[in-house]
Amino acid sequence: MNAKKLSKLSELGSGERGRVRAIELTGMARRRLLDFGFVPDTEIEVAFRSPMGDPTSYRIKDSMIALRREESDCIVVERI
């Protein structure tokens, strides 16, 4: 895997896709993201960004999940 392709989920632009590589959270916050489907190797797409840029909606599996920047900054993805 090329390390240059790794970035924070929050750095992806509208319509860009990535594959979850790591979640840099612990405890209940990590559990919540895992329950939403943010598990390693899962593909995710930036669907909508609010006019002020926060929160952002992500398409993951068959769901739309909105995350604030502080949460999406903790998810490492590989751009695809």
C-alpha cells in the first residue's frame, strides 16, 4: 500500500471515495463508528457537505451517516 494515498476522511472532497484503514479513537466513540459500519476495508464515499462544511454525509454500505469534522479527522482512509 502506498502511504501517500492515506489521508483523514475529512480531507476527501465531495464525490471522492476511500477505504477505511484505521480508526484513531477509543472507547464508546470508536464503538459507535464501528456500529455505523466504519470497519477496516469498508468503502466509503463523501456524499454531501453542509454549506458551512460541517457536518458531512458519507455513504457507507447502504447507509448515509453524517459526521462532524472532529470525528472524521480520526478515521484514516486510503483514497481509491
